Amino acid sequence: MTSSFDPAYAYARACGALARSFLGERAQSLARCGRVAEAWRIIFREEPPSLPEGLLANEAEKRLGSSARDAARAIAGARIFEAPLFKALDRRREIAYLKRLLAAAVSDQGIPSGGESFAEGCGFSIEAFPDIERMLRGGRYAWIAEGAVFDLRSVKIGLDKRYFRELAEIARSSRRLRASSIASLVLLEAELANVVWAQRLKRYYSIGEERAAELLIDIPGADLASSALRALSFRHDARSDWKGWKWERLVPDTRAEGSGSWRLDLRALEVSASGFLYRKLVRALHMGGDALTPLYCFMRIKEIESAALRGILEGIKLEAPEEEIAAYVEQLTGGAA
């Protein structure tokens, strides 16, 4: 499929679709929405179902969950997901749902919404919920149930590790892919994920450098962890510790009102890292001269957009201030459209 795909066509279609994106200036209209129903009309350009706000937000999140996949299919056709690179990239959506499914199973909750889109071809059986062993038996995630003790945190880390390793291996598998910027984008994303995850391990699990080194994403031939591990020695209440660090640009420089105090905001750090990746993807899309780079960048950009829209909907549902929602999108995109 991709060997005969017209690069100019892929680029033009991707640019056209991004021009209709809701990020950047278009997000301001969403930030001003006081109701989920109003946001639904803007996002989907149709009247919303007659549902309470909470259920309507859930329905919107279901649709947004597959919107990146649908957008890529509209540009390149359904066969795009027969290519190993895009088949692996599409697995991000499956992995995200599997994490929610496993979390629900171990906490005796009901099946999470959105599972209907994984009825066929996925690596787990939703029908076997909440029996984890039966859910995973015979599929590509069977390794999860093979351990003597099920540890959800370790499983989530393992899923991310395998996802990035598979993507990196594919991106290095041919001269054509190695000549593109896709491999470097995969490594960048993995390194940024390590930066955020290491700080979460420190704050919420009191995990230090030695143990964290075993939990971070590692890909042969690439240094993805040293900057994240170095930051584990930095204090979360001392902005000066972060000066000169490789990823200092991602660290929010916020101060408590009138007090001059500072504390690392992990959520803001994560949004900042996503925003940095987003802008890198936009630039790479416009610089890529082959068929694969624009498609890869477009799909990841749309996934980030979908996550942003879900964040906006959550903010509206929780009645967050308009300025707070607008600031979230601005930090994510840097104003890029």
C-alpha cells in the first residue's frame, strides 16, 4: 500500500485535515462552552443525543477514542493499517483500553465504555471479563497473566515498553524508514514518556533511581533514561534544582500567588511534554518528503488532539473556569493550529 502511495497527496490531505483541527485558535470556542451538549455540536457538527451531561461526555469520549484512526483511514484508505508501522501505531488505542479493562477487573468495577470497538481482531477477549487469565489467553498479551502475582503498575509499564520497542524496531527495519524522521520521533516520544513517568514513580511510589531504571522504557542502542533518572535527584519544591537540565524547558515555572513558593506540577509537566512532541510532529509533517512521515505525524497529531478534546470535555463537565481550559490547550499546542 504505502510503496505506491503518492507523498504529495498524503501531505495535502493531512494539511487539509489539520486546517480543520480544533486545536489552536479553534479550541477557544470550545473553552467558552458551558455545556457538554454545546461542545458536542462544535466538535461533531451535529445535534447531541438526549442524554445527561455525564453520559453525553462519555459518548463523546467514545467517538474521540477512534477519531485519529478514522481520520487516517479517510486520508490513506483502510489498507493503511495493513502496513506494520501503522498496525503497531494503532495498537496504542488498544493498549490504552486494555489498561482500563485490567484496572476495572482488579477493582471489581464494570466493563469500561468504548469496548465495542474492540470486538474483533484485538489481543484480548472482553467477553471473559473480569477473568484476566481467560481475557488474555492465547493472545499477544498472554504474558500478562503468566506471572505468579498480578501487579497492575508493572503490567502498564510492560505494555508501554513493548509498544515502543515494537515501533522502534519497525522504524529501524528498512532503509526507507531509517531515512525518514519517524525513528527519531519514536525515540523522542519514549524519552519524554520516561521523564514524566520517573517523576510519577518518585512522587506516588517513593521509587528511587535504581528501581526506576528497571521500570523505564528502554530500546537497544538509544539512551532514553539518563535525563529522566538524573531528574530524580531534583527536589519538587526547589526550582533551582532543575536549572540546566536537558528538559528544563518542560518544567512549569509557576509560583504560588504572592508567596514566591514553587512546587513541581506533574500534570503540567505531562501537558508540556505532550505539547513539545506535538509541535515536533507538526514540523516533521511539513518537512517530510516521503509518504510515511506525513501519515505517521498526522495520526499522532490527531491522537494528541483527541486527548486534548477529551480533556476539554472533562473540564466542561467539571465546570472548570474557561481561562483554565483555554490555558490547558495553549500549553499543549503552543498556539499551533
